[in-house]
Amino acid sequence: MKLEAPSSPSAVAVPNRIEGWAKVTGQALYADDVAWPNMAYGYLVRSPHAHARIVSVDLEAARSMPGVLAVLAGPGSTAPYGIMPSNQDEHALATGKVTYFGEPLLAIAAETLRTARAAARAVRVAYEPLAPVLKTGSQQKAAPQVREDAGDGNLHKAVDLEFGDVAAGLREAQFTRTDEFFFQGNNHLALEPHAVTAFWQPDGQLVLESSTQVPHYVQRSLARALGLPEHQIRVMVPTLGGGFGGKSELFPHEVAAALLSRSCGRPVRITLSREDVFYTHRGRHPVEMKVATGFDRQHRLQAMSFESRLDGGAYSSYGIASTYYTGALQPTTYQIGAYRFHGERWFTTKPPCGPKRGHGTTQPRALLEVHMDRVARDLGLDPIELRREILQPPFSVTVNQLDITTSGLAECLDAVERMSGWKERRGRLGKGRGLGFACSSYLSGAGLPIYWNPLPHSGARIAIGRDGGVQVACGITDIGQGANTVLAILAARSLGVALGRVRVTSADTGTTPVDLGSYSSRVTLMAGNALLTAAERMLDLLRQAAARHWQVPAQEIARDGEDFAVLGRDERAAWTEVARWAEADFGPLVTAGGYTPAPPRGRHKGSGVGPSPAYSFSACIAEVEVDELDGRLQVQRLYVAHDPGTPLNPQSVEGQIRGGVVMGLGEVLMEAQAFNPDGRHRGPHLLGYRIPTMLDVPEIEIAVVGQPDPNGPLGAKEVGQGPLNPVIPAVLNAVQDAVGIELHETPVTPDRILRALDAKRRRGNAR
Amino acid sequence: MMPLRPLSLTTPSRPEETVAALAAEGAAVLAGGSDLIPGLAWEIPTCDTLVSLAGLDALRRIETEEDGRLRIGAMATLADIVRHPLIRVGYPALADAAQAVGSPELRAQGTLGGNVCLGTRCRFRNQPPLWREALAPCWQSGGEVCHAAPAKETCVAILSGDTVPALVALRAEAEIWGRRPRRLPIEEIYTGDGTHHLHIAPGEFLAALRLPAAPPRAAFRKWRTRASIDFPEANAAVSAVWRDGAWREPVVVVSAVGPAPIRVQAAESLLDGSAWSEERILAAGDLARRAVHPYDNGQLNVAGRQIAVRGLVVRALGDMEMERREPVL
């Protein structure tokens, strides 16, 4: 077989990714690849206890080792910091006590990593172990206080919302059902572990080259942590190898690298090991949940009560937002008469939890969709039909005051039903085989910033050089999702130029306008809209220059490909020429645009979490086979439909759907950030924490549906997170369809299936 | 990047040199290294000299001996085993077991000898150094406690080689080289104590596995979370000879549920001297389930692993009975 490969990048007409060639040829430089002359290596000494008082620390032996440049004890930061303004509870290095296994308390810089590790062995820390706190709620019973700075007890936050009279709705319902579920926590497992290089410029500016999704928030938090003015800090992001929410706030290693660099006068690099990443975590919260619904005679959803209890780990992180999100998006898919939500987040002595793809909506969606399936079963209805009757319509307001614009949810249902042959095949697949359905919805960016401010959520700047090149500058971070390519595509389309003219500079607080970061699926919509504004302003300048040159009204200027022309006349000029006319007329060509979402409709406490300029919609049908003898759950095929509005980069849209679906599959089948009774991670490595291999991933059939959304740039909505959510409940529902077992927790490993089947057999025998 | 601590490595080209090197204090055999080297990054093996067997060419060979036995050198890779025509045709259960190990990369590097001698594994020991730092040392770490089974006086770490049950079922013989070379049935090399799980003394090493000229029919099954990579959470192999209208001399062996393979003699008695009906096969599976008592030191839960053993044995017996009724070849 002969492989036909293009010989150079220029042979590829339309690249799926503008950074694709650099990545596949190994030329892309990630944070751990960036090297500076005289660079030193940093290493964090981590706690070998889940909960312990630090009795004494002796650094002398480490400090006197040859090749050791700096050894620092906590706290390191001069003020506590945290991503949420109301929860500033972190320091770079623990002092007084450690509150999770692997929490950093010392930082070391040395000539080589080997020396730094040896020095870490040489420090002497005496601990007084304390009882670990591993459970939440009333199961905590007389547990010691985790955060001594956070009031009495370990309840971090309790929130309540109610819209309409839920008690009456449930009381008067024709049919009610209650279900409970435990969703296990899991890690993002980005291929690239976090890495940072920090150095101080001669003029006193601190530069961080860090693998972060949120350079703007890192700059802000670091300024607070170090007591520096924000402009004295520059955060840049090299090529980034995956985030999924795990790199969305300031981390101890980033603060420590800055401090070590100041201390030893050299650039300092810290790269986390895979083990460190599991301790750093900020992954999906483990959540215990309960849902009760009441339906009327026409199977309309009269009332829903939803409760969630989150195991937050040792720090606040995004916890308040995560808690609200576990109650925010249930109403985006279904019309609900009255809705009540109670959420709690508890501190435990485990690595802190935070946002992961689907932030806080993945867990409740799993329970809600499993619950709906069981309601349909109880009522003898087709689960898709039950939902069809109650879908939240396009251009409507949900019971919790969220504005829905376009919705392709009904089309999503139709598409997966059709692709899977649901009507013809369901119930006829044979022993041990089944189909399961679920649907969901997600944000295209949060309606409010994390810290309150009236400024744009995203800013973009366009400059056109005398060379005819288009330079786009925007603070977004391309975390592998294709954000830079989307901006290049939008710039090329809106300015009417070839993609090859566009260069995107992003993720640098020193040179790019602020974008809040790559989280909540906000980048395409928000940075895209900001860019379109900048592009309109630029086109206006070019049109004016062309009109003045040709002495015609601006309305008579037309485009022909890249060229400018005059309507009805034989005048035309190339792009670069017109750009030079414009520069002569107006000076260097630079325009900018910003985007701020409309204010949310809701005025209640907690109304800041949930609103978005546009919602994506998804549906999934899983086809599974359960081997009753060995408990193996084989997902044979997944049918997925997603409404991303206008797909700006169809290949990347497909890639994001596949990536999200496989991540969801891992969460339902095997992934678990789980702990031993002493607080140790069960296995902080890729043999202990298992993710699907290619052999575990079935064929995935995809349908992209929907309409251009009025709030999206050229109609685009999100695709990065939504398609994960329906996969998990679809698989759970398929298992129940296949072998009749109701599952009440994730992940669904073969040992759990065997136990459930065994229990079912015993119940059957007892009857 | 995980820097390894400095070690010395020697690669003798003559067996006598290998024996001498292995007799020294702190010496350990390096075969394919696919388990040993990652273990070193976690500071698990305590050796300070690695004696590589790569210089002994004879250990790589797979050949038929004069008496018709198949002799597989300990340094034959698992990939060699999977693709060797004599093994695929004559001893397919062994090829299946080798295929079930790790991933293509690990099978290309890992050896049969390494898989047979693979260090026992435990969820409380095969962990990074920080994880073990403040944990009381277990039996295998020179201490006096078992975190998986506090009541046990010895180490119950898991024998995790997939080829082991297949070799036991195939009645393989281990050839040990040392000052006094010796041969013994494969199952006799396992001590049952996870700390020193092999009856192989300092100065000795496993040189080859010898398989009978006329092997019994056999089948292998493995249980784990994923379709590749994972070590077994349980595995099983069965064998028997079909003679005069009945299965004879059955072997039922379950492994990866303790430090040594377990022969399920009750099941063997049940299966001897008859054809295998569905009821008989299910009953044998139940006996296998009752014969194993895994500890909570694997990745999956104890009850599940125990139930799974039933399924593994039933499937393996079913494979053989089906193949007899409808031969593939």
C-alpha cells in the first residue's frame, strides 16, 4: 500500500486546525518543552497524610545539598486566594496542617530535577495525624473540622431555590416517583500534566509560561497571592495539551515557581507528574442526589424536587458555582410546573473538586435521565415519547428564569431514534442486549463573569499590516479544542480573505485583550462575537478608504473574492492595496470589539448560575450487551445527536462530539477518583485510574442538527461539553433495558454488574 | 519524567556468568523489563544490580526437542508466543493467554519468563513512593502487617501473569538454570507467599518452559475492566484429554486471586470421565467460585472477583466442549 501524503503544509488546502501541522510533526512547544538558559527545576514536597498537623519542619539538610538553589516553606503567598471572590481560602503551601493527601507544603528548586527530588527526601517534616474526613452530610458524625477558617462544621455551602409550589405539585400529582443516585467523582485526565515556567524580568515583571485555561484569572489571583499589581504579571500559555476544566484556576505549583524563581534568580520550571495531577485534581465532584417528580394525567411534569450533596474536598475552588450548577439546567430540557432545588457542598480531606467538562450538570443529568426512563417504564410509555410531550420549546423561558433561544432538542430526539432504529429494534435485540435513551443541554458560556464587573467578557483586536496579513489578538486559550482555528475562520469569513492571511495570537495577558478563559463553553460564542464586531469596524474602514479612493459612496463598494470593486464599474483593487489606502487615510489599521452577554432575567439569589446567551442540546442512544456470566458491559454502539447552532468548523465539531462522548463513556464504565478509608487515592496512576482504550470505544454515529442561533457568531453555539452529558444515563438506561437491573451509582464496572445480577437472582429465587 | 536511581547492569553472554552474577547480594533478573523498569521508577524492587538475560541467545529460541516436547526459551517475547505457528496450532490456550497481556508494545517487550516470574501485585504496594511513605511497611516491604488482609501472617499479593494458568493447564515444566539445573512442574515454582513467591533461589533463573509433545486440549479466559492493558482481576485455564468418549485428566486452574495459581480439585473430580453437559459445567463453575477467596487488593471488588471466577471457568469449559462438538480445525 502506498500512502499519499501531502509533502508540505501548503499542500493542504483547508486545514482542520491551523496548529495541526505543528502538533503532528512535534514542533508545537508545550509548557514542559519551553526551555530557558540557566533554568532551574522546581519540586513540591507533598503531604503523605490525608489530614495531619504539621508539628515541625527541618529544611537544613536539603538546603545544604550541592545543587539545591532554594527551599521554601509555606505559606508562600502573602494573602489567601481562590477562584471565587467569596472563597479566598488557598495558600501556595500548607502551614499548620495538611488537609489532603498530596497537598504541597514545601517547594524546592535545584540545578536538576534529580537533585530537587533528592532534596525533597532530605527535608524532615514531623506530622501529627488527624482523623480523615471522607463522608458528607450527616454521615460525618463528629468529624474534625477540615477548614479551620470556615465556620463551624464542614458544610461549605447550602443553597435553596424554589419556583412555584412544589409541595402542592407533588401532592396533587397523578403519578410520582423518587430516585436516588451516587455519581462518583473523576479526574479530567488531560494528556498534558500541568507545567509552568516562571521568571522575573529585569524591570521587575513576573512572567509565567503556564498550561492554564484561564490566563486572565491566573494573573488576577497571582497578583493577590503575591501582593503585586496586576500589570506586573504576564501570563502566557504555550501550546496546551488538554484542559477539560482541570487548569481553570491558580495552582500551588504556579505560585511556587514564581517564589522559587525570585528566590534563586533563575527561571524555574515545575512540571506535575501524573500522580501530582490526581492530587491537584479539581475534577468532577462526587455527588449524592435525590429526585422526586410528579406527573399529571396527561403525563405533564407538574413538579420536580432535586437535592444534591457534593463532596468538595479540602478547598472551595469553584465549589459554590458547582453546587448551583447541580440544580441549574434540569429545566432547560423539560417544561416543569414547579421546581425546587436544595444543594449542599461539604469539605472533606480529599483533593479539592472543581469543574470538569459539563461542570456540575453532568451528575444531576445522569440521575434525571435515569429517573425519566424509570418513570416511562412505570407508566408503560416509550421513554422518548414521554419526553417529547414535555420538551422545553425554542424561544421560551424556563421555570427557573432561563432564556432559551434556538433549540434543536426535538430534532436530536428524532435523529437518535431514527439512527438507532429505536422503534423497530427496542425490546427485540435478544437476551442481554438493550437500548437506552437520554438527552441533555449545556451552556454556551456563563452569563456572568466569575468576579462581578461590567466589562466585556471577551475582547478581540484585529490589525492589518502593510503586508496584507490579518493579525487577530484575543485572550482566549486554545486548549486543544480548536479555539484559535475558530477565530481564524471567523476572521477570514467576516473580512472576506483567505484563511492563510490570518494569524491568531492568543493567551497572553501582556499582548492580547482580556478574554475570561476557556471554560463554560464560552469561547466560540463570546470571543467570536467580539471578533465579529472588530471585523465589522475594520471592514468599515476599508470600505471608506476604497470609496474615497474611487470617489463613490461607500454603499457602492462591493467584494469579489478578496478584492474590492465598485458596483457597476470596472474598478477593482486587491485586498492589500485597499489596506494600504486605508492605512494612508486612517493610520495603522487596528480595530477592536468586545462582547458582553445580556443581563440574566432572574433576580433571585443564585440566579447568576445557569443563564447563557444560548444553549446547546444533545441526545444519545446507547446500544449495549451485558454478559451475565462475567458482568462485562459492552457498549456496542452510540448514536449521538447534537445541536451546536452553526457548525463553524465541521470537522472540529465532530471531534468535540467524539471526544465528549468517549469521556462520558469512561465516566460511566470505569473512571473513579476514589479513596481508601485512610484518605489515600486508590490508585493515582493510569493502572489504578482506568480510562477507555481504543478497544473499549464503540462505533459512534453522529448527527449534527439545529438552526443558527441569533446570539451566536454566524449562529454558532457550543459543542465542547454538551455531548458528554447524555452518554452516561443512556448507558445506564440501556443496562436496565438489557438485563433489568436498576443501577444506583457510577461507574458501572463488571464487578458491580455481577453483584447486581447476583442480588437480582437471589431476589428472584426468594419469590 | 521520573529519574531512576542509579543501578548497575550486567549482560553476561554465558550461563555460568549469569549464575555467578545472580548469586550476588542485591542482584535481580532483567528480562523484558516491562514491569521491572516502571517498578524501579516507583522504587519498588530493592535490587541494586540488574542481570540481563539478553546476552543468552539460547533463551530466545522456541524449538521442538527430540522427544517432541516444545521448548520455549524464557526470553521469547509474548509477541513471539502469540505468532509462533507451533504454539498457535498445538498450544492455542497459551497463545490466547499471551495475547491477553498488556498491549502490543508490552507484548513486544515482555517475555514469557518475565510473565511467569512477574512480581506479585497489590493495591497497597504497587503505588508511588509518596503513597507508601507514611504507611506501615507490609510483609513484602520488610514489615509485619498486611493492609489488604490484616489477619494474614504472610503476603497475599496477586500473581498477575496471564500465561501462568495456561501453562499449568498445559502441564508445562519449568527449566531452572543454576549451579544444579533442574526441572519441575510449573505450578511447583510458586510458594504461595506473595513476598518470595517463587521457588527460585539466588543464583538461579528460569531458562525455559517445556510443553508436552501431546498436550491436552485447553482453554484460557481473563477478567478485567478494559479490553487491553489491565492486569487480570482473575484468570482461569482448563484442560483435559478426550478419550473413549469422555473427558479425562481434567485440570481446572484459577489464578490472579492470590499469590499462587489454585487448582480446583473438586471441579476436576466432577469433570473427570464424562462428556460435559451444561449442568456439569455450571456446577464446576460453582465449585471454582467456592474454591477462591480473593482479598481486597485488586482493582475490582472481592465479591465481584469471586463471582467472576465462576464465569471464567464456565466459559473456558464451554469453549472446550463446543470445540469438541464442532472442531474449528
